[in-house]
Amino acid sequence: MVFKDIVAVLGQAFGMELKVVQDTTVFEVVSDDGSTKVQILLQDSGERNLVLMSADLGEVPPEGREKLFQTMLEANNTFSGTVGSTLALDAASGNARLQRYMPGDDLANNVMGTLEPFIETALLWSRMIADYRPSVDAPMEFTESPGGDGPGLMSV
């Protein structure tokens, strides 16, 4: 399946019109309560038939960065807090990102099972990063992952 067809399937599943510009589509999602917005980028990797799903999680606050980065790295470990995605720092913007490569056909054939947990995870991490305030001895706790399949995001 070609990228524009994959994007059409995604748009239809989420009830939105998505446009492809230079093998990329970008759309914004908003949390149910309207408090958090995340920009999602889908990009075709060409002949590899992979789609990059990438979410801009916002600027990492300057206070307590080391503790937050530790939390993000721990969540990356075995993807326990990322539902199969990876948290990263965009060197160009300084923003945190959630990213995942998926075979295009797998994404198109299981939109809700793939993109929906990615979006939910992006919204949760975006809110966590925006609201992050370091505390000296606060314990880290695991919460249920958005997909309900084991440990998920950590509260700090």
C-alpha cells in the first residue's frame, strides 16, 4: 500500500481530512478534556515501506531536566512507558518527541490498535512534561499503560 493510501485510511478512521505534502502529513490531536494538544507527524520512509509516527511533546522545562530525562529513559526501557515507541529529545527544537516506525501496511490494517495508543501515550507524556515540577524525593510510580497491557507511564 502506498503512503497516500495509508494516510487516506487513517483519515477515514479518525474522521478527518489529511493531506500529504512531500511524503508527510501533520495533524493535531486534542485530549478529551481539551487541556492538551499534540502535533502528530506521519512520514513515509520510501522504499522501506515504513511510516514514521512522531509526536511533538513540547519543550522540556529547564528545572529538573536530569530527573525528567531519567524518567524518560526508564520509560524507554523495554518500552514499558511508551507502548512500543521511543521518547527522544529533538536537538534542533529542544522539544521532547515520541516516535515509532511501523510497516505501512500494518498501520493501515490496524489503525485503532496502532495509532490510537500512540496518540494516547503522546497526550499523556505531553501533559506530564508540561506539568513537570521536580520534587526532591518523590518516588516514581508505574501506572497502567493506555493500551491496558501492563506497566505504563511513570508519575514523578
